[in-house]
Amino acid sequence: MKSAEHRAVGHAAAAGALVQVGGHRAGESLVLGYGDVVALSGDFFASQTRGAHRGEDSHGQPDGLAADDLFELAAIPGRRGTQFGTRDEIICALKVMAVDGDFVDARFEPGGEFSDFRFSPTAAATGVERRVRDRFLTLAAANGDHFVTPGLPDPAHDHHCLSCPPPSHFGSAVVAYRHLHQIALEEACRLGQCRGDLSRAMAREAAAQHYLTDAFAAGHLRTPVTAIRHFWHHRYPRFWQGLQRKVAADTAAALRELTRAARLLPDDVLYDHALAAVETRTKMFPPINLGDLLARVFHDWDDSQGLLVEGGGVLFGDGHLDEGVGKQLAVAAARAGIDDIEVAYQLGASGSRLRGEALYRAVRSATGAPPNIFRAETWIPVPSADNPPQNWQAPDIKALWNLPIVGTSGATVGTAVEETLRVGSEVFCRLDRLGPGVFELPGLLGTPVLRRWAGRTAAHAYHRGFIHHLAQDPKATVLAVVAQEDSSHAGATSRDRAADRLQTAV
């Protein structure tokens, strides 16, 4: 689901309730809408709880972007949107949602709660804004746990593979929801025992429900995102390096068109500086592979075209929540999860000291849920066998491009790629907003003013040279990246194998 849709479902299920996400001490309070937390969790901030998964981000980097926890940041006061590592990043994420979703959040309007925060109109220019967007992209590279059936990597290829797509934390949306729901139940029972603030447990449930509500978007229901990523990674293992070189080459070429100063530099010098800038800007990101793009394409197709579900009805997805049966089912599931939290709180208030499985059984018994799952999970739809299958496997990208995206006829994968990358699409806009801050080029010009001018000019060149070319002719761009990989495949493969052998030995 899109952020606004996550918010809408959470708002409807919780009847507009507010929840406490901050700390317990003075100055640590932060109150947000229940729907805000549903939207923020998972996509903008890691859904970690009490130290779970701490110490590394999703790509093995200590204390990286994906290690930043929503509830930990919420307890740290900021400085009107300018302070890293504080709740400023949470408020900024709300601003990013509004800008990217093209809706008005009254809290940022004149007189609103956050009206004095120093965010740019595009929410993509300041350091805090870039960090929030970088985290979003980092988490998106390992978001298999936002999908009901993400599939599995091929263990024959992926054992000790250093360059493979990073794993997701929980494995699937169902596993993620159940794990985080159980933690919210424990918190609710504990708070009930001390007559504490129920909204704190509600906030934990809201974070869990990001994954639950994703299960009601068609694109998240059957797309095997993890399997697609790994399948295409092993066909084009150095796609990321080729993509970085393509961005640098296109940007350097556009710079020459845009400014006379760039024409004074030798071709290789300009390209080398552009490539260094790209590598610096993206060093915190997990490598992007062709499978990331293709998984998004198949996800988008099911979202827009819809899936038949067992029991009747059509389920649509991101950007189409009000069509079909999705919103009604998602709100019912979210309401069921909230009911569980209220039951656990009452159990604690009545003196119960139940923990773990005993507590979960008591909650399921009280709500009439099946023995081994919670009532919210019973609402998750199952795709009908009558849906035409997805065609995401092929010997190479050229063969895949001309295959029907589903079934045996109709729109091709290539057509669907073009739609996903069209000018103005969500993917187009997110990639385009990486431009500010991408190219600082400090080695070319001496004074800060000139460096800032160079950075703005280079960001424009990135937009004109790479982003628009990608949207206007995605096939040519993708094939150009693949061609760069093919030219260096033999040497790269031997280096990768040597690295894998070294890692295995270690």
C-alpha cells in the first residue's frame, strides 16, 4: 500500500485514535495518529523491538540506516527538523509522505503542529530529508517481509554470496505481523497490570499492522519478490556496478550540454568525478539489481489490474485501495488486531501474569480465533487459482521483455516496465529526488559557492541525462547497463568467486 493508504486503514480501524510513541521521561513524549505509525513502520523505519536485530542493518553494515528504530528515535527531542538521529527524522518522514503522496497534512500548514519545522518544499534537499529518503530506499531493498509469499533464494547459488540481495528481517508479511503482534500483546498485558497507558501498546500494534495491511494489496499477495531478485541477480550479478557507470556517463554527457565549464574538462576527468560522486552518494545503499526493478513491475501490474480472490471479489493494490474488496478487508483485519490488544490489556488489569504462548492462547480464546493464528490473520485473502500466472523467468532480459507479463497473451513485460518508469510515476519521482546532493564534485571547484552551483547543475544533468532517458526508453537503458556487464562478465565472475571462497574460508 501507499503511505496514505496505510494511514487511511489505520485511521479507520482505530477510529482516529492517537498513540504515544515517545519515551517515558519529561521531554520524550511524541503523540502521533495510529495511522501515522502504520504508515511509518517498515517503509521509513525498521520494525525492531527491544534490541531485536540491532547492531547491523539489512546489508550487514553496523549501525546503518536500516538499524534506526522508530520508537528509539521518537524519544529523542530534535531541533525543528534539522537534527539527525532524533524525532526530527520521524516528522520529516511524515512530510515526505505528504509531498510524495501529493496530499495536504494540516500539521505542516500555517499554524499546524509542525509548521515551524525547516523542511524544503520537495522534502528532498536538506540532510535530514536525504537521510529519510535514503533509509526508505535501503529498507525497500530488503522488503521481502512486506509480501505474503516472497519466495526463497536458491541456496545452491546464495551460500556465502557477498553480492546477493540482502535478506528481509522476518521472511514474509505474515511472519512479521505475528511476531510484532505478539510483542504488542506482551506490552498490553504488562501495561494492564500497572494500569499504564494503553496507547503505548496500541502504537506497537500499529507498527505491526504495516505488514498486516500490506497483505491486502494485490501486488504483495503473490509476487515472489525475493525469488525474482535472486533469479535475476544470478543472471546479471554486476548490474549495480553497470548501473552506476551508466548514471555517471549520462550525467557527464548532460553536463557538457548544460555548461561550458564542463566542456573544458577532459572526458575521462568529468566521467571519473561523476562516477566517484555516484559511488559516494550510494555507498550506504545495498546494491540494486535487475530483479529489484522487475519485482516492482510485477508488483505494480497486480496492484493496478487486480487479482481474483477465493470467496469472490477482486483485490487491487497500491494506489487503488478504494477499488475492489481490499480496504474493507484490511480495516476489518486491523480492527481485529486492535481487539486483541484490548483483550490483553484487560487480562493484565484483571491480575493475569500470563506470558508468551499462554497469553497468546488466552487472547485467541477470548476473540474466537483459530488455535494457531490470530483473528486478524484470518482476514488475509487467498488468490484464486483462476488468475493467470506471472511470467518472470526467462533466459535473459531480451527474452523476458517480449513475454506477456501474465498468462499467454496481452501486455508484455516491456510494456509494464515502461508504465512503471513513466514520467511522473512513483518510481520516476523517487529516483529523480535522489538528484539534490548526489553530485557535490568538491574536487573541481575551489569555493563553497561554486561547489554548490556545480552540485545544482550536476543534479539537473542527472535529471536530464539519466532519469528522463530511463523514462523515455527504459529498454535501451537497461540493455546498455547489461551490455556493460557482459563486457566485463568473465573477469567479474572470477573475482566474485574468489571473494566468495575467501568469505567461506573466513
